Amino acid sequence: MNRHILVMGAGAWGSALALHMHRTGARVQVWARNPATRLPTGAMPRLPDWPLPSDITVSDAIPAKPDLVLVVVPVQHLASVLPLLPAGVPAILCCKGVERASQTFPLDVLVRVRPECPGAVLSGPNFAHEIAAGLPAAAVVAAPHMDQALTLAAAVSSPSFRLYASDDCTGVQLGGAAKNVIAIAAGTAMGAGLGENARAALITRGLAETGRLAAALGGQPATLAGLAGMGDLVLTCTGAASRNYQMGLALGHGAVAEDAAAALPGVAEGVTTASALLGMARAHGVNVPIIETVSDFLAKTLTLEEARSRLLDRPLKAE
Ligand SMILES: NC(=O)C1=CN([C@@H]2O[C@H](COP(=O)(O)OP(=O)(O)OC[C@H]3O[C@@H](n4cnc5c(N)ncnc54)[C@H](O)[C@@H]3O)[C@@H](O)[C@H]2O)C=CC1
Ligand SMILES: O=C(CO)COP(=O)(O)O
């Protein structure tokens, strides 16, 4: 069947997902707020020659009844884009983070803005340029009910991009949000020359605090051992292409946060998510020392040396 897919957002990830869906044989239409300046053709240093095939239309038009919508704009802009969603069509939110103003996950934003639209999320270890190149990868589609998740995972899967289904929307969204914050910590440690041991400790203890938070938020800690948790955390904390990791590297080298963010080839969601996740953790009485340290460091209430000391000088405890 020639399914009709609408991709909303024409940055790196939206363009990669458009290419992926096009390869599955779907008819793909991309919505961009400014189609003339779609980012990946030129403005993405990682993706210098990455034009979309001519039968993928890029415009500011929204079709009335596509079969599926993939929403791929940064989390802080989700609420401004969701009112454009065609009514009654399933939407998979593909962004990773926490809305700062409401301290809620993307699916909560959808329920607030468009409660009548059925929603799901897609998350996992997926660098856009590798998906665009058709390299093998896997991720998770989570929806409130497993049968919805299975249907949507099947709708997006291909032989090179394998989607697993989950009904743990909280765990999957938390994994995608937290890994960006921890990747800033990992990059900062590497940029400051603290070494590979320090990075491995940040990854492992970052996963531990994310698991605690998942339990408090009503998610399943086991989800954090999967693709949307550990899988994406490892990729983002070790893959040089990660913008959150690059942000951390620059901070570790001594750059000012605003300059580091401006030099990135796209959005680093961890920058806005850090304080929002910290707010969520505090509201639930959960101790998240790495997320807290990144949030305070980005807010410039801690120096790099103070951040390092704060994490290392905490009382010893059982693992
Ligand atoms: N790049 C990657 O490898 C991956 C990114 N993601 C997630 O996907 C989301 C989007 O990331 P990217 O596409 O990489 O970012 P990007 O920085 O490459 O592009 C963001 C796009 O959103 C558009 N945009 C920004 N504000 C908007 C608004 N108010 N209305 C409409 N469009 C707006 C921009 O014009 C741009 O086209 C983020 O949450 C990111 O964490 C998830 C997996 C992989
Ligand atoms: O989400 C990603 C990989 O799964 C992309 O990471 P960055 O946003 O840090 O580039």
C-alpha cells in the first residue's frame, strides 16, 4: 500500500526519517516552517550533501488526512507546532527532552495541546546521518497501549531500521531526555581531560539515577536497560557526532555555554532539559546528582572545578 506519511520538521532528524520512510515505499511529505531554508542541504556540517529525492515534497502545507505523522521539532517548540496536526491521525513524536515551562514530556504536551490526537514516541540510539545513509539501527516506539505500539512500530520498521514496541511511555521518554544531559557531563569530563574512567563512571551512575527517577515517575526501570535507555546513553556519551557531547566537550575546554551552543550544527536538547529534569526529580524527591550538577553548571552557579568536586566529594554509599 502506498502509505502517505507527513513529517513535521525538516532538521537533521526529520530529514533522515523522511528518507527512511521514503525507502519503505511510502509517499512522504515534509512540513517545514520555512521550506526554502531546510537545514540539511548546506547548513548541516555533518550532512553537507544530503538532498531529499524530488518526490519528497517539502512545503509549509499540511495535508488533511495522511496515514501517519512524525513530529520532529525540538521539544521547546512542540506546543507551537502541534496545533497544526491533522485531526484524528496517529502522531509519533520523535523529539527527546522535557518541555521547560511545564516540566513535562512530549506526550504530555500532546495531551495538553491536542488531547483528541492519538500519540506515541520514538526513541533510541539513532544518529540522523546514519539513518539517512540506510545503516542498520534499532529504536523503540512507545504508546499507551501495547497494540498501538506494535502497529506503529510495524508502520515505521524496515529491514535496516528495526523498531521494538513498548507501553512504557514514561521510561522511553525519560531515557531519551536524560541521556542528552548525561552526554553533556561526559563531554565536559572528556574536554577537561578527566579521562575515560570518569566518563564510564558518569555513564553508569547516570543510568542509575535515571532508573531511580523512572521508578518515581511511574516508568519501568527495566526500560532504561534497553535501546531508549542504555543504548542511547552509550551512543550519545561516546559518539563524536553527538551535539550534546560536543556541547560538553566545548564546556570542558572552557567555552562559555552560549558560545558552545551557537557553534553546534543543530539543537542540543540537554541544555534546556537539564533544569527541567532536575525540577521533575525534586518534585518527586529523587536524588539526581549528575543531572543536578549539569543543570547548575549550565546555569553558571558552579565552576567546572566545583562541579567535579561536588560529584566526587559526596558521602560514600553502596552501589
Ligand atoms: N539529529 C539526530 O541525530 C537526532 C535527533 N533527535 C531529536 O529530534 C529532535 C529534532 O532534532 P534535529 O532534527 O536533529 O534538530 P535540528 O537542529 O537539526 O533541526 C531542528 C528543526 O526544527 C525546526 N524548528 C525549530 N523551531 C521550530 C518551530 N517553532 N516550528 C517549526 N519548526 C521548528 C528547525 O527549523 C529545524 O529544521 C530533537 O528533539 C532531537 O533530540 C532524535 C534522534 C536523533
Ligand atoms: O539522539 C541522538 C542519538 O540517538 C542524537 O544526539 P545529539 O542530539 O546529541 O546529536
